[in-house]
Amino acid sequence: MAQGYRQFNTDVCLINYHFVWIPKRRKAVLVGAIERDLRRLLESKAEELDCIVVALEIMPDHVHLFLNCPPFLAPDQIMFRLKGSSSRVLRERYPQLMRLPSLWTRSYFCSTAGNVSNATIERYIAEQKLHG
């Protein structure tokens, strides 16, 4: 998805973050119905945060998410909200996830990307399933 500048009240910006995070103990639990539900939960929460999902790939043991975000949300706030809400819902729906002390580790990877590197990151994320 091509990204352009976004306008907010007094801001015009292009803020893109590439996030990667893993389940606790890097367990390969993000499969089947859990993967489908996680995708919907992340897309819904991103929309609620006024973020645009540019690319999303869910592997059995990690998640890649490329987001276009408003300037008033810091990366740690975004991760806190995405991981917190998805963990709560998924652990309620899938009792087998309760065997983990928590669904997600506290850590995550984040890099920033301007418009020039969007295509590169989108291609990398899209190819994860092929090479994973």
C-alpha cells in the first residue's frame, strides 16, 4: 500500500514504524484460528489508534507489523496497546495460551522508515511466509 503524508490538526507527517515481537518463550502458537483472530484484533486496534496497517505478517513464533502512525503516539504506547489488548482477548478465547506466563514477551523490535523504504519493508514482510 503506497503511503502519503497525513494531516492532523496542526501536523503534516509521514511516520512509519516496523515492529516485530514474539510470544513468550518464542512458542509457535500463532497458527490457525489464533493467527486469524490476532490479525483481526491487530487491525481493529490499529484503526482505533488512528494507525494504518501498511503490512502485517503473522508467523507461528513472531509478528511483523508495518504501521503508519499519527505523531502523538510513541512506539512504546503503540506496542503496549496492541500487545495488551490482543493478549487479553486471545487468552480468554484460547485456554491453551494460559499455559504461558504471558502471551507476549516484554521486548519488541522497532525501526522507523520513511516513504523511500516503504516498498522494501513491505516486500520483506510479505516474503516472510515464503522464507519462514
